Amino acid sequence: MSPTMITFILYLLVMIIIGVITYRMTHTLSDYILGGRSLNSWVTAFSASASDFSGWLLIGLPGAAYAAGLGTWSLWIAIGLAIGAVINWQYIAKRLRIYTEFTQDSITLPQFFENRYRDQSHLLRVISAVFILAFFLFYTASGLVAGAKLFQGTFAADYHTSLIIGALIIVTYTFLGGFLAVSYTDLIQGLLMTIALAFTAIYGLIYIGGFGALFNQLGSISPSLIDAFADTRYDEPNSILWQAAGPIGVVGIISALAWGLGYFGQPHILARFMAIRSHKQIPKARLINVSLGLVIPLYAALIVGMIGIVTLDKPLADAEQVYIQLVQIVYNPWIAGILLAAVLAAIMSTVDSQLLVSSSALSEDFYRRYFRKHASEKELVWVGRFSVLLIAIIALLLAWNESSSVLELVSYAWAGFGATFGPAILFSLFWRRTTRNGILAGIIVGGLTIFIWPFTGSELYEMVPGFILSSLAIILFSLISKQPSEDILNEYDKVIDKIRS
């Protein structure tokens, strides 16, 4: 058994042990979905970043940097994400944590919308849950594809066998421990991801001779690799290697920066804000997340991809294998095993969160609402667990195609959540005049735009029209609707008073 294999097995055993331990701490649906709102600053910070980045941070983003250097979308995506994450922590986290307490202690996003607007028809809750399930299937599938690529590149394993093994591991500890298992494993996984990327980037820069040497070598291969405004093309099977296809253009830059808008509507990230022990711990969590869990891994991933261009002997057939191949070539097998386990950590940390949020949509927003209104907490926990299993199976089927791209799947799901729920969250938290009909229209318009926009043939990222149209729908339908009730307005004022105090 190779050192890399031993490292993987030890890491996976630790994750499953955490699942078993937290199984004994999970008694109610709130425990399973939000961990009983008991997370501290460190766990919240790294759990948010780990569940955010997923396999695309170590596979998709380095692959984009390997394929284009600073050109095309890679650098602009990183800038957009950094800005969006900071704004999300600064302005959304505290307000959402407080508001969910006022709205009957809401534990899911659909439940928050329903309670916030006193929606007796339950349409807000149901439609929100439907979109969550739809987009999370694509997001979860992206994580499973990333896991399969990891096992393929590391052990030369069959793609479909790798897919099944990865899914089984993730489902096991999520099934057992729920949110606590997910959050505490995310703390370990988030730290591991940050250390692995930072270590690999620093070691690679030292090996090459620093940033100057890196950019000189990239420029000698193709000037477009160090031009953030160039549209660089890479296609190894067709021998199109690092060739400039012209400028990226305004549409390309706007599309890349628009990734930052996605943060406002990601249920698995917003769930961390709702689960922190107290809103008073958010400033500390924000500092930890932005400094250690965001900036370092995000830009280290870009550096790793560019180091791969000048280090690997021959171009890769699959650019998204760059981190995996680079680590195995450069490092001792034992160190390589740890750094490759970080990829698995990134994948697991997001897929488990996505499974859990999808599970909450089925158990809380469908099962208890329409089938068993008086179900016991124990029953709901088990419904949540079996929902995890069902969703994982469907995502596995979506990921079965071996040609699937991690970044493309993530891009679609990210836009889906950002456009569907981002404006709804922002207006719910910041505009007193927002109405139930406005939020309902915004969710429907945003979600449907994401499904329809690809058929227009436009190169503009679907996040942009989806976010704009959703916002306009919220404003229009809120203004033509009757003003919210005094009860809703008074609650909003109380929330604002508490935030200011």
C-alpha cells in the first residue's frame, strides 16, 4: 500500500469518527440542520469557506489558471469572489442571524421567507425549496465529479468506481452526524485546504525563483498568460495551447466579476450565519474567514495553476488535473498524500453541506409541512438522513458522464442560487417595504432566467441578467402590492433596533 493511499485512508477514518461522535449529539431537527445554533467563531469561519470553495478551488480554479494564466476569467473571478465574500460577511451575516431569531427561530432559508412575510399560502416556502433542490443537484454533482477526477489522477482508478467511493464516504458521515459533523469536519478541511494551497504556492515560487521568474517564463510561453485582459485559449487534444484569441472584452470581465453576486444567495453559506452561537461572534469569524479562509487559498490556487504551466513536462489533456499532477511530481509521497487529501477535504466539505441543505428542504419544507405536521423530532431527523441518501443518488446519476467539467457545473449552480435567492435576501434584510408578492416574483424570475438564458446564445454570464431581473421583479411587485402589515413592519423595526444596539 502506497504512502498516498495510507494517508487517504487515515484521513477518511478521522472524518467518519467525527460523524459517529456527532451522531450521539444530534437529537432534534434543529441539531441536524443547524447544530442547535452552537457554532463558535473558528468553526463558523472555516466551515463557511470550506463549504463555499469545494473541489473547484483545488481543481477548477487552478485548472482555469493553468489554461489561461491571468487571462480570460481566472483573475477576474478571484477578484469578484473576494469582494462578494467580504460584503456578505460585513452586511448580511449579522443581520440574517438576528432576523432568523425574530422569525420564529427559522432554521432554513424557505422557512425564513415564509415566516418573514407571514405567508399562509406556503408558496414562498415550497417554491424556494424546489429551486434549492434543483440547483443543489448540479452543485453536488460537481463535487462528485471533482472526487472522481482526484481518484483518477492519483490512483489511476476507473472514473465510475471513483465516483461511487467518494459518494459513499461523504454520505456516511453526513447521514450520521448532520450539521455538527459537517461543520466540525469543515474546520479540519478548511484549515487543510488553506495550508495545502499556501504551502504548494510558496514552495513552487521558491523552486522557480520567485514571482519575477514565474512571470518571465509565462511570458516566454505566451504573452497572453500574463495579460489579464487577454482571452487565452487552451485545448490540448486539438493542440491549441495558450494562444490569444483577442481581448476578453467588457462582457467577459463583467461576467467574471459577477461571481461575487452569488454569495448573497448560497443557502449552504447563509446557513453558517444562521448557526453561529451569537451575532456578537460574527466580527471575529469574519476576520478569520477573510484573512485565512478566503484570500490565501483563493489566490494561492491561481499561483498553483500558473506554476503548473512552467513546471510540468508536457501539457495536460485535462487542465483541471494540474494541482493533482503537480503535487505528485514535486513532493515526497507522504507529503503528497496529505496535500491530495486536501482536495478530498475541499470536495467533501461542500458536498456534505449541499446534501444537508437539500435534506432540510425535503424534511422541513415538504415532509413536515404536507405529510406529517406533527411528526416527532426523531422522525424528522431520520427523514433528513434518508433525504441525504436520495439526493446523493440523483447527483451521482448527473455526475455519471465522464466528460463533465467541475467549473462548468459549479458556475451554473452558483448563478442559480445567486440570482434566485441573492436579491430576495438583500431586499428582505434591507428594504422595509418589500412584500411577500415581491419576494415570490423575484425568486421565480431569477430562477427561471438561469434556466432560460443559456438558450439565448449570449456570452454574458447568466448570473448578471438573473440578478438584475430578479431585483426588478421584487421592486415592481412590492410597489404594486399592498403595504406589509403592521406586524411585519414592527418586526423589521425591532430587528433594525437590535442591530444598531
